[in-house]
Amino acid sequence: MAGITGVGGVIGFLRTGSIPSLVAGGGVSALYVWSTYHMLHGDPEKGLQGAFAASAILSASSLPRVRKGPVPLVLAIAGASTALYYGKQLKELRIFPFN
């Protein structure tokens, strides 16, 4: 997801000159990278929480634009799917804040 969101932000910027696309894509990508680092280096709780947050941000930011074309729809579906996955992982580890 880090690669997809980072590249997507750059493509959005190159195609339309959208600085918000660049910043949002880079920010969400950085959060996924940070999460992966923590999952691989001994703090899976922090990593899963970060990945869940990144997925929720991706989905929430894409939902208002779903009708504008296939790209926002795919981003919303990918964000929601990964948020559900990471939320399930957090719940199974009993670290999901909404038990």
C-alpha cells in the first residue's frame, strides 16, 4: 500500500498539478512505511495501529470523490478493505480501542 499511495500521489501531481494529491499520497505512504517498520522490528501493536489509521485516512479521503471516476473508487475500496483487515488483526490481538 505504501508504494501504491506514494506513486498515486506523484501521478496525481504530474497529471493535474495537484499539490494536495502529492502531500496526501506522500503522507499516507509514509505512514504505511512507518507502520511496516514497526511491525517488522518488534512493535507490531504500534505498526498495526498505524496501518489501520493510514487505511482509514485513505478510505475516508477517497469516499467523497467516488463518483468522479474509477481511481477514487478503487482507492476507497482498497482503503476500506485494508482498514477492515488491520482492524480485525487489532481485535484478534485485543488491542483494538473499540472492544
